[in-house]
Amino acid sequence: MSVLPLVFTSGWASGINAYAVVLLLGLFGVTGVSDDVPQALQRPEVLIVAGVLFLCEAVADKIPYVDSAWDSVHTVVRPLAGAWVGALLAGHSGSLSDVAAGLIGGSTALASHTVKTGTRMAVNTSPEPVSNFVLSLAEDLGVAGLVTFAIFHPEAAAVVAAVLLVSGLVVLVFLISRIRRFLRRRAQRREERRLAQQVLGPPG
């Protein structure tokens, strides 16, 4: 059976939380739940690093504005992680080219990361922090649930991931105008503060 559905799903999940994907797949392999997990993901040092970074992301992802800064840093990390995991899965199964799997995993991760980053920017236009926490928790549970589902039902999980990805992109299109208004207002406030400081002069 082709590993393509698992590559696609892991790519989508990597764009949301790459460390959770590496940690979950590694644990599934170590515990013997799945034989489809490459040995590279089961190595103790990989699991430890993924676990520590997952905890860091779990905290940063729930704090307004910190989550957007974290997402900016991971614009490169998440697609690379999706490509790396995809290539490993393909190499382990031998049913798909490593290069093709890397491209699929990386591009899917980039698309889902774009949805996540844009959604977080839109959420941060709201002053209350509860929405950040709820959205982050939903993302964590969604990644964990879908990756687990993909281990046992890869084709069905890939369909769910595709629906979530397309839905997220559609929602993002509608949120773009809200994000632009927020960025314009923030730039205007910064300019007003700068002009006020010029008028008042340096503190004596």
C-alpha cells in the first residue's frame, strides 16, 4: 500500500505542530503500535528534543502575539519538518520516491502553516486571550487525533486532512481583510506614538 496518504496527513499536521508529529510517530514506532515508522523517528534523542520543543510550543502557542512571533520563526521549520518526515516515511516503505514524498509533505506543511499563521493573526486582533488558548488546544488535539487516526486508517485521515486544509484556506481568504485592517491600525498607532515623542522631546 502506498504511503502517500500518511505523508499527506503528516505534512498537514506538521504545518500545525511539527514537534507533535515527530513525537507521536516516534512513540508509535517505539511502542510497536505501528511498523510504518522509520527508525530515525524512534531514536531517543529525537524523541527527547521533539518532546521539549513540543512543550515550548504548547506554551508559546497559547499566548497572544507570542504565538504569531513563534509562527514567524517556524515558517521555515514546519515545511522542512513536513518534507523530512515525508521523505523518511517514503524511504521506509519503499512505495514512493523520497523526493516526491518530501515535496508533498513540505508543500502541504507550508499550506497548513499559512492557514495557521493567518488565523492566529486574525485572532490576535481580538483583545481577549481566551480565543488563543481555545484555538491552540483545538489544534493540539486535532493534530494528535488525526495523526493517530492516520496510523490505522491513512486514506480516511488523508481525506479529513484535505478537507481541513481546503476549509482553512477558504476561511483565511475571508480573514485577510480583517488582518490588513489590524496591521494598518497598529502601524498608525506606532506612527502616532513616534510623532508624540518628537513633539514632547526626550525626557529631561
